[in-house]
Amino acid sequence: MYRATRADERARRLGRVDTTLQDPLVGQVLDGRYRVDARIAVGGMATVYRALDTRLDRVVALKVMHPSLATDVTFVERFIREAKSVARLAHPNVVGVFDQGTDGGYVFLAMEYVPGCTLRDVLTERVALSPRAALDVLEPVLAALGAAHRAGFVHRDMKPENVLIGDDGRVKVADFGLVRAVGTATATTGSLLGTASYLAPEQIEHGTADTRTDVYACGVVLYEMLTGAKPHTGDTPAQVLFRHINTDVPAPSEAVPGLADGLDRLVAAATARDAEARPHDAVALLALAREARAGLTDDDLDLVPPRATRTEDGGAPLTAGSEDATSVIARPVGPEAPADGGVQRTSRFEVPPDTRPQSVSPPSPPWRRFAVPGQRGVLAAVAAVLLVLGLGAGVWYINSGQFTQVPSGLLGKTQADAERRLSAAGLEVGTTSEEFSSAYERGTIMATDPAAGERIRDHGEVKLVVSRGPQVVKVPELKGKSLAAAKAELREAGLAAGVVTEEFSEDVERGAVVSSDPRAGTERRPDAAVALVVSKGAPIEVPGVVGQSLDAARGTLSEAGLTVEVAQERTDSRHPAGSVAAQSLAEGDTAARGDTITLTVSSGPRMVRVPDVTGKSVDDATRDLEAAGFEVEVRKGFPFLSDTVGSQSVAGGESAPEGSTVTIKTKGL
């Protein structure tokens, strides 16, 4: 089931795992069959081990329920009952369940072992994925969930931790531990079971779940893959839950400029707050995902997201456990979920009328109006069902009576060609509109309504959308403008501010834009990112002030145009007490006007014990004194050929300031 985890290996290298603690199960044999070899993952409800099935001589993942839950008879019965149901769900993208058993106080499942990593591991390393990679992960996940949905099951805990990516590239959905038969979910009061970041609004408000709650979670996972962050975060799980109910998931292109509109629509369809407005199950969402992919260009699919940094939960870190952990979560009360995560006693959040988000019910669910260039509709839905069932292609459409189908192959054709094909199919051309498109050449068909393959009455009308070609925006002249003004002007022009770097400039004042990439006048698609270089001001050579008094050093640096700060802690040094012992930028370094130089004040030299070197050779004596931190001066006694130290200026065993000079004299007459 679980990977041989790369995350655990990284954690061990970083010292995050205490490997000295011996897990009591490691080394034991459960049920006389499964030899537990290593602990590989710990979840909210169970611990997962790598084990050897000694009967079949194969490696398995052993999921052992936490002892605190194993004492709950009702929970154990449901665990066993649902495990048996999931074991019947045979699909190449679902982690297989081989066996279930008990041994003393241990309740366990024997599951398929998948060497590799989780999607969470991938996101931790790469932060965000390209649209192609995100869809490559999403589609097999939806195929697995689609098979479960069509078999009558709901996962209820979809998140990156439960998506396994094998070393061979296979994607599998794991941990159906919260799975429940469709239609059997019951309302809960005061708390709910799951992972805060991926719960659908109806789960939070009513404690109910059906196939559409899995669809919502997959939409959140897709958003996270595309942007590297979760759509809703908070200081507590309760605040996250509140935002899922009252705030729409934003378009991923707001976080990653340049993402295609089709991906925004796909996320919006999956994460609609109204469950009725979402695709009814994973099969329907898979059809939309395949439809969206078909409408993307290679450039759209291979867009490289910026490598941002973030906390592991995509926002402020949570206390009392992570929002990524599967757990029993108290429902919050009030418009801003309380910090203590208080339990709600009613079935809905109480939101003041003046703060309740206003919404207008759409005339039809947005996923049904999903429109992107490329094949869609019935073709995509049938392809999705075939993928869910693990079947190959080969579909026959039977139409009779008064209906026909919108012909395929219209996209990318000229308007005249499209009209001829529609006429040949016995259909009329309805209204024609134009839209910008970077995927289709100017004057060609980019979409139809109804879409190719959809049923339509004989002699019905098909509306055509003709491409106006790519919409382009010119980069404005930004040199000399403040960073805030430059960002505002880019937004006005329909562009986005990209990476901001700094460099010294003799002619542009500090904080103003030196240049942009691409340069002013360059044409770019809307929402394209423009990198900015901001001036650090004219360069200043840092003067050296080590050894000066603090007042003198302040004056020297201020005259050079630099700001001075003094470190709170003093340090031992060879310089007199009260003078400057060190400066944060060394003499000769380059700084900008107004930059801050931190000065460390000397507390005086450290007193060091002087070693006794009398009777030693000059070389040995010098080496010992220098090792102790002293300067050495050698004086030769008469006759000058003697190499043995006869005396030293500071007697051995006495103390002298570190860095001071000790004089040694060779023996003489």
C-alpha cells in the first residue's frame, strides 16, 4: 500500500525521526503469517508497516489500527466490513486489499505494497507541478474513484497523502479507511471525521458525504498541484472549515499567471460550493479533465510553475495537529472560526447577515456549461467510463428518430468549412461569436454549442465560436517608477509582476525599476509574468572601522551614506574594550546608500594562560605560544648559536591578554 518512503528517509537524514525508539510490533509475526519488518508511515487512525507474508513469500503493507480505536467495537466492525467491501474493488489504480485479521489487541489489513512516494512527497519537493504532470496524476486518481463510485462507495478522505506514485510511475489511490457506501452517510453533531483542507461544504455543515464530496476534494488536490498551495488556510482547522463553506476556491491562475482558462474552469467545476453544481461523480469529472486536456496546447500543458516556498500546510502552521491529518474535527461557530475550535451545536455556521457571502444560483451547474477547445461531451464521458472500467476503446453510437449528433472535426476548421459540414449533417448554423484564443488560428472554429458528439434534434442550430487569434498585451515602460507603481501598471495592462531582483544603479534611485524582462513594447499574452529589476541605488565601498572607537566608527559609516546598528552582545577580541571588534560587511565590500552595517563592540581581549616553554627549542616554543593565541618575539642570547629557550617575558602559568606578545630568549652566558 504505502511507499518505502522517501519522505521517511529524508526525515531520518534531517534528524526528524527518532530511530532509537523501538516500535513494539517490529520483529513480531501477526496472525502467524505476517512478519513485521519496519514501520513506514503513521496516520491519524493506523500505523503502516512493511511486512513479509511468510506463506506467499511476498512483501505487503500491513495497516494496523491504533490500539485506542481497536477498543471501539463499532469502529472495528465498520473497519472490517468496509475493508471487505473495498477488497472486492479490483482496479489497477486502487491499492489492493489482500487480507484482514486480528491478533490479540491488534486489528490489521494486509494490503498491496507500492515502493515509491506519495503525491505529498512530490509536492513537498517540487511545490507545484506543470499542468501536464498534474493531469497525469489526476486522471488515474479519478479512474480509481470512478470505479469506486460506480461500485457504490465513497472515499471521503481524498488528499495528496493518499495518492501513491510507484517507482514504475503508476498512480494508485490508497487508504479507503473512511470509505462508506453511497447513501449510507448520516449527519453528525458537533464533529466530523476527515481532513480539514479537503472537506466539502456539505460534509462540514451536515456531516454527510456522497460521490460529490470526493469530487470536491479532487478539485482541491488539483488546485494544490497547480499552485503549490491550498486554496483555504487558517490558524486552526475550524477556520479552514469556515472558509470552505463561505469562500469559493479561487482560480489557480490567480496564483500562477499563465495557467490556461480551461484549468480554471475544471477547478471551479469540481469545487463548486453547491454540491448540485458539481459533476455528480468522479467519472463525470474525469470526462471534464480529459476534455480540458484536449483543449490545451503543449505550451499550456508544459507551463513551468514558479518554485515558491511555503509552510508544509500551504499557509500558517497549525497547532494541535496538522490540517493534513485525518482526524475528528470540531465544527467552529461564528463567521471567523474560533481559535479554540469550539464545537458547533447546530447543523450550520452562524454567519451575520452583513458578512454572509452573496451568491446567485446559476441556471444550470457550471460543469454542464464547461466549454474548452477540443473534444468534449459524450465522447469524453464515454472515454472516461472506459478508463474507469479498465476497458479499451471501441464505442458505437446508435441514433434514431428525430435526433442526430453534432459532427466532430469542426474545431480548427475555417468557418466556411464548418458551415458546410453542419449543412451536410442536416443542421443549421446559429449565432456566431468571436473570442481570443492562443490555441486556434485566427478565423478557425475554437468551440461549438452543443459540442461535438452531443445529441441535437434534426435541423437544430449549432452555435459557432470563431477564434480571433491570441490576444496580446504590450509591456509598458516601467523604468524609473516605484515598484508598487510598476506592479499597478502591469495589472492595468493585463499583465502580472514576476520575479523581482535588485541591482546597483548609478542613474536610477533606490527602490525604482531599472528594467523589465521582457522589455517595454514587447507583446505578450494577457496574464503573462514580467520580471522586474529594482535599483539598490548607487554602489558604496564599505570603509573599514574595526579597531576604531564606536563613536568614530559611527561617523565614518554615516559620512559614507550607511546606517549603523550596534549588536546587543559584545565579544572578546584583540581590540580594546569599547572599540569595534567586527562589522557585518567587510572593508571593501559593496553596499547601497542607506544599507545597514551592524557593528559588534569589543569587550576587550580574553585572558589566556601562558604555556611554560623554557627548556624547549625555539621552534617548539613558538608553536606552543602561537597555538595558545599569542604573538612571539625571539631574542638570541650569547653565544647566538644556542636554540634552547632560557626565559620568557611572561612566566608559564600566568595569564596574559589573547593576542599580546610573549618574548622568549635563548640560553646564553
